[in-house]
Amino acid sequence: TAVLLFMTRLDPATPQYSELRRCSSEDQEAALFSNRAAECDLRYVSVSLEPANFTGALQIIPSHTVVRRCGGQCWGPGHSCHPTKTRMLSVDALVITSSYGEGEQNTLCTSFNIREHTECECGCTVRASDCNFRQTYRPDICECVCNNWHLRNSCVQA
């Protein structure tokens, strides 16, 4: 019994669904309009300030900053939330370096340029630039389609 309880215990981080049933018009309206907070919009996200560009960097202070980025759901198949406008932000930071393994440490000042999104929209995830020379972009279905279906394998792999 203990094993069975362990196996059926729900992980609160994993969404679970109840039984499948026919949707009434009220069910459909509730599903479509109840979760507006998840729609494509600007959200604050934490961005790491990586010390990779600094030889001998031990620490960056602050190690993270918060910027707005596009995120959320889009209703159309093949659509995702994309930025339509961005701006660059300058974030001042301290870089702690060491010339020798455990030797003297230095504190240097720098600025990180971080891209922040300012406007978002839902759009096709696949873009015309993703298509190869054997494909045509179809914005109505957000896909690259093969020009010659008889050569589909080489079209997809090109």
C-alpha cells in the first residue's frame, strides 16, 4: 500500500488533468478567457551577468539583473510570443578579479549591455528565413513547405 500511495502522489509542479469529457459552451468560454495572465505579454525575468568575457573574473556584482522579456501563450498553431521592439539597457557592475590563483584581488567597474523587450506580439515561430532553397514559406500555416513533394526527403534535409 505504501508503494501504491507513493506512485499515485501528485507532484504539485506537474500539471495534472481530470477525466476527459465533452465541453459545454460555458466550459469553452471558461478555458479561453480565464487565464489572461498567461497570454503573450512583457514579463520580468532574471538575466545572469556572465563573467565569461573577463579573464580571471572571480565574481560579478550583481550577478543578475531583471529585465522585461516577451513570454506567454499564443492561440494559433505554430505561433509564439516574439518581441516587436527592444531597447538596450546599461547595467553597472563590479568585477572581482585575481591575477594569481589565491593572490591579490582587484575590483574593476564595467557596464553590461542587456537587451530588454518593450513590445510583444504573437507571430509565426517558423519564419521565411528558416526555409531553404527547395521550400516556400507559407505564412498562413507558419511553415516551410517543399516545392516538389516527390523530392520531399532532400527538401527537408537541405
